[in-house]
Amino acid sequence: MSITLKNSANTTTYIFPKGCNIVSEPYDYRLDTEARTYQHGAVIVGDGKVEPRIVTLHGLFNVSMVDATYGATIIANLREMHQQCYASVVRLYPGAQYTDEYYTVKCFHFGHSYVGTVGNVEVDIDFLVADPFRYYKDETTDSNTVDESPEAFTVSNGGDIEVFPVITWTAGAAANFSKVRIANAEDGGKYFEYEPAANIENGDVIEFDFQEGTVELNGSSDMAHFTGSFIKLASGTNNITVTLTGTPGTNDCSFVFRKRWL
């Protein structure tokens, strides 16, 4: 599978010619490997747990290999991609090594030279990956029915590093309760509580966005009624416990997140 660049909508913007390969993707753990977070729950990178990394691509091929799929000339396209990386979010899919996983590329440096006979081109590209994780192409949605209190269920994070989910609570039939409490045993038993001004009833939608640090009730900000911790999902199986104060009714509690790897 070819190495590709895609935009934030996951639409392919460039396919590298055959003969290009990822040759290194080094990264460094900092001496202090304890996960440190901002108050809103985002993992500190660069000056925190994990350093940025450089992903290097090398290619040796003949210009005759470059057809309409890749554009008129490889060098002209590289210059165009260089501008795109500075102007927008670009996803680098490293090919067969990680078929459905990508790096978020901020910018890159490239060099090229003509070698041997006329038409042979050697290219080296260093991609700066300021966010040092690999991400899965699609988000994972884990939906669970809550119709009693307490309610226990599991959420599986298939990546090898913790993630901060978006939790969407949709109140259903017969729901009438004043407070919801959600805890994760695999996050050191951390929990949060949400107790709005009026009872939660059928049709109410609450979104706890632990990526952006927001809480919304029916589309309006309601952080004032949130207390506790912004919980994260550890790698592997997470044991979640939901406790309601009042009549549970039938509700949907969905966890949405994107798996990631170091």
C-alpha cells in the first residue's frame, strides 16, 4: 500500500510513487513518564510526557514512474505539499506498515538530487510530527444502555495510550433524575458528577467533551453544574460505573474517542 497524505476530512490529497518508504520514526520518552495533564484534560506533549518525533521518508525512482496519478513532476508536488503542511492539518499514512493509522504532520523538510543516469531521482523527506502519536483513521463509538442505578459496563480502548473521550448522554423514556455520576476504575477510580438546575428527563442530551474541556446540556454550555475529574480511558478494558439520583428510566451513554499509539 502506498504512502499517502490526506486532509482533516480524510480525503487523499497526494499519493507517493512506488519506491518511497518510511525509513525511521524515532521518538523519545522523557525521564518523567508520569502522565501529566492540563486542567481540561489534554496530554502535554513536547515539554511533557513525550517529545515530538521526526518521521523520515526516502525514495529512489525514475521520473518515468511519475504519471498523472502523481502529477507532472515529483519536485513540483513536494513544493506544493510543503505549503499545504504549513497551511492546514495534514495526515500522513505511512503505507503497509500501519495501514489504517496516521500521523498528524505540521510541516516537513525535503531534499532531492538526480543520481546516475538522467531521470533517476532520490528524495529524502523529514516530517515533523509535533503530536507524537499515531491515530486510527476512524473514531470509535461505544454505546451502552443505562436503565438502572448503579449500572456497570466496560469500554475497550484498543490503543496503547490513554485517550480523553467525548461522552454523550441521551435521556430516554421515563428518565427523571437530578444527578449523574460516572467513574472509571482504570483511571484510578476517578469520577465526575453532573447535577443541573432542573431534573434530567426524556429527550435531554448532555455532552461531556474531555478533549476540549466542555460540558453542554441540549447544546448550551453548562460547566457550572459539573464537578470532579475529567476521566480518561486507559489502554485496554475500562470498567465504568454509572450512578443516578432519582428514576433512571432508559438512557444511552456513548463514549467516542480515537485510538492512538506511541
